[in-house]
Amino acid sequence: MISSAEKKYFVLNRFTKFEIATAIAVLFHTIGLTGLLFFDKTFFLAATPFNLLLSFALLVWTQQEKNIYFFLFVFTCFVIGVAVEMVGINTGILFGDYTYGSVLGSQVMNVPLLIGINWFIIIYCCGIAIHTLLMKAINRIAADTGKTPLALKALSVIIDGATLAVFFDWLMEPVAVKLGYWTWGGDGTIPIFNYLCWFVVSLVLLSVFHFTKFNKQNKFAVNLLLIQLMFFLLLRTFLN
């Protein structure tokens, strides 16, 4: 007979960590989506910090060949993400006139610390997705010309990645307001200035992403980005 430990070993080694992480992310986002659309929003909103931390943990777990530069990138995203939000929310210089609710947990200077984690998740996933997409095209150009267009690669990853990050924010914003993550001042309209600031900050963080030397192949990061895009698209369409 096969022992329970052997069965567990067989199951875990039957699937890759990318597949396991994707299955976990799909499960929890599906539960969250169902709960927010059809059940008590309060209960499922309270689980938002857990879902963010779970996504962060899965991204770190699936990151290949983790080195000091990868953790430096994580730290940079967290620090810059929290810092720009502190400037924005306390001065109005960045993003516009907005305030955070209590959904995202503990705050320092009116900014939830989980926002730093959220900045990392978005920038990392967008960077990995664009990098993965561009590598095929760039490798094809290199094969045809015998030269690797490094400048084109850098500009594409940084600019296209920042554009994708802004699109993600555009998709998320109305949902976040409805769920009480944050609110906008005045008549509640989301200002264009918010997206301009998102683009500039994303350019900075994606520059760090591109030039920091760590492995940038992570299938789960691409899957998580698609899962979250679908999650917010469905909420934006059907949430009351």
C-alpha cells in the first residue's frame, strides 16, 4: 500500500508549482468574486488583505532563482509605492484628491501598508507579462538580423509595461471605489491626473524591474495578471 505521505508527495510532484499556484489563485478569486456578487460583501471584503498577501506569497514562491536583486526589486516597489501614496494622499500633489477606507488594513500616514504589496504585484506581473511576450519577437529579430535590439527591449518592457499597469488601474478603479478601498473627493470622478501619475510611477518601477538582474520567467505571474483582470472586469460589469 502507498502511505499518505507518499500519496501527498506524488500529488505535489505531479503538477508544477506554477500550476499549483494558478489553481490556488483561481480558487480564491472565484470564491471572492462569488461572495462579492451574491453574498455578504462585508465578510468577503474583510478577506481582501489575506488575498493580497496570498497572491504576494505565491509570486515569491514561483519566482525562479531568487537572488538578492529580486528581493531588492520587491523592497523598492514596496517603499516607492507606499511613499508616493503618502505624498499623494497627504498633499494632493500626486494622483488627486482621494482617501483610503479601512478595507486594506493597517495604515501609516493614512496609507495602508498593503498598498506597497499591491504595487509590487501589479508592476511585477505587468513586467513579466510584457517581458514574456516581447522575448519571442525580439528573439525572432535577433535571429533574422544577428543583433539583439537591447534598446528596443528596454523601451518596450518599460513603456508597454507601464501602459498595461495603467490599463489595470483603469479597470480596477470603479470597482475599488464601490467596494470602499478608497474614495475620490469632489463629485467622485476619477481624474485623468491619477492615470498620468500611475504611468510615471510605473515607468520608474518598471525601469528598476528591467535593469535589476533576476530571472524574469514566471508563468504564474502572467496567469495571475489574467485572473485579476478577469476578476475586476466581471466586478466592474456586474457589481451593484
